[in-house]
Amino acid sequence: MRVAVISAEAVPYSKTGGLGDVAGALPKALRQIGIDAFLVTPCYWQTKGEYLWHVAVDDLWLTWRGRPYHARAFYSEANGSPTFLIDAPSMFHRDSIYGYTEDYERFAFFNHAALELIKRLGPPPDIVHLNDWHCGFAAVELASVRRHDPYWRRTRSVFSIHNMAYQGGFGLGELPALGFTSSFARNAFNFNGYASAMKAGLEVSDTLSTVSNRYAHEIQTEEFGHGLEWLTSRRSDRLIGITNGVDFDVWDPATDPEITANFYINDLSGKLECKRDLLERFSLPIELVRPIYASVTRLTSQKGVELIRQGAADILAAGGFFIALGSGEKDSEKFLQALRDHAPSRVGVYIGYNESLAHVIEAGADIFLMPSRFEPCGLNQMYSLRYGTVPIVRSVGGLDDTVENWNAVTETGNGFKFGPYRADKLLEKIYEARFAYEDKIAWAKIQRNGMSVDNSWENAARKYVELYCWTLEN
């Protein structure tokens, strides 16, 4: 089986969130179980030169907006699988990956270039795996061209939804300039009088997937469907949830080079050294008996930052440290700085993103806070489980699928979950976790329960292969 994965971002070449982690890890995991998988992604200005091994295609000529456009493609295997990075400076050499009014045009171009490039790389793929709204354009183009282009005739598409909240909207009048002139394409994109790339991908792709079983059901409801629940419900027979995996080559406390001491499920002594190191890095008192509550997140309303804001005083009153790493909404950034100023001996804050520091926090913290308003899958709770850092989460999306509430009677469970999106419900679990933390035998059991869960990409990749096979047969 030959699989082409197309994504707007992919680790280590580019990343703004979980999509980058998934797209970077999945092709490698597929290859490790015998699938001929490769990745196509843009070459951004931010992509480090050390990742660009050589030019694979120097003469990728395209017709774009009625004119010839010259692009090229670099080759790399820095993510563990063959990767082709499309280099188009006017489209991708920007100060940031997203955030421009013409993002829809940039990714429509990328999709067109990706499909043209794939034709230059050898036999047609059996599956083109598309990711999020950025790839809705390729879904429509592929569905259109395979009717008359023998190269694509047997290729089928899988469209993965990573976050329904982002839908790639733009004016319907822009479609002809992007190369979409047929009534088929217009109908695919049309959503309440404007164009939606997300809606197009959902409409025409052969099979749909999303990043957790719970989220697959949630996006069929008004609360989480963001106006497209009628479409996900209509196509529910071709929609499946597959929880993302963790790349254990990168996130494993037994081998992680970023942390001060490695540790294992049967020997957690190194975690105490990691806790000491974490406190030192944030210039906090070395009081190892106090629990460290941590958050590594984008500071947006999706991530439940407002619940942490409402409960911050109680978190500190519960007798612990609070350490946060993240950036985003300015009000949330200012709140964290103010909290740090108010309690400098109990609070550590890093505004921005630092991959190395994220590893240090996951290894050194005791409790991880992830009270998301919605969470399609989530990765940090799975990193936390792997590092023996007990998560407190809201029971939505992938958080509900991956975290099992601790039961002191049966000694089952690996974290703490609450339901209603309210600060008092989060605080109940904070105090419940604080109580469990005092029982060192119980706490070690919770940690080991979490560390024993198989959230590997190999497990997830095998489920994707089953989906690919089903798609080709149906």
C-alpha cells in the first residue's frame, strides 16, 4: 500500500499545534509497519536548513491564477520518513505560518502543487491522507481529476479533522481564480453563501476520520459541530475516530535527553531529580514535598484558561506550586505574569513556546492541568501519562478517551476528570488529587497506571491501515 500524507505543518519542519505532531509522526509509524508512506508539506521560512537535505524536484512548474509559477521541492527524512517540502517563497516565506487574509489562497496553491508533485514521484498512491481545512482543496481537486486522469483513477482520499473550529472560510467569488470552476466544486465549497475548505473536505472525501472516538461523536452535535454537524451526521457511516499516538522516540522518560535524570515505570527515583531541576529552573524554593501543578498550552479559550484563572488562588491555597508554559491571548499572558508577581515563591511562568522546556515540565511536575472547553484529541495529557505526571482534565474529546478517573477502592484509573465546564468542578478534582498525592502508595499506583498505557503511534498507525483498507474496499 502506498500512502501520501499531505499536511500544512509537520514536526520537525513546522509546528503550531497538535496537527504538526501528528503529521510528523504518522508517516514514520506507517513505514515502521511496512506501509510505503511519504509526507508532503510546505517549506516555510521557519524551516531549518539542516532539515533540507537536497532538492528533489527543481522544475515544479504550475499554472496558478492563469500564469506560470515556478516552485521546487526539497527532500528530507528528518522525521523518519521520506518528506517532500514544497518551496514557494511568495506563498510560504512569511513571518508566521498562519494568520494572513489570503491563507485560503496559500493552501489552495499548496494542495495543487502537492498533487502535481506526487505525479512526479512515481506510481500513484492508493490513499491520499488529507489533514484539516488546509487540505480541503486537494479533496475537491482529487475528486474532480480522477474522473478523467488515469493516474488518479484508483486513488482514494481520507480526510482527517483535527479541529472543527477552524474551517478555512473565504468568498465564493474567489473559487474560479483558485482553479475551481465546475458546479461540482462550487457545491462542495458552498456553506451558507461563502466557501469553506473544511466543508469541502467533509463533503467529497471518500472517508472521514478524526482524532478520538469521543470527538467523532461530538462533532455530530450542535455544541461541537460549529455549524457542520448536519454534514458529519449525514456522513457518520464513513466517519471514524482514531486517537493520536505519542512518538516514544521523542517522548519517553527512559531515554529523553532533555531531562536531567531518566526514569522508568518500575523506578521513579529519577522523577524526583527532575522535580528538583524544574524548581531550580524557575528559581522556586526546593520544597520537594509540595506538589507541582503544571500547564503547557496555547492560551486560548479552548484550553480552559479561564477556569484556571478563576481557581488560581485556590490552587495555591491547596499548598502547591504552579508552573505554566504558553502564549496566546494577551489577557491570559498578563494574568500569568500578575500571578507570578503576586506569588513569586510559588509560581513559575514562561511566556512563549520552548520544546525543550516542555519536556522538563512534563518530567518534573506532579499534576498536569488540562481543563479544555473542547479537545479533539490532545497530546499533553498523553505525554503526562507517559512521564508519571497525573492529569486533571475535562471529560471531552480525546481527554475522555485517554484519561480514566482514579478509583481508590479498585485502584484503577490514571488521572482525574470532571464534566461541567465550571471552575468549582475543576477545583473539586484539584483537591481530590491533592488528597491522593498525600498517600504515596496510591499516588505511585496512579502514576504507574498511566505509564503502562499503550498510546504508541504503532498502535494508532495499525488502526489507520485498517481504515485505509476499508476505504479501498468500499
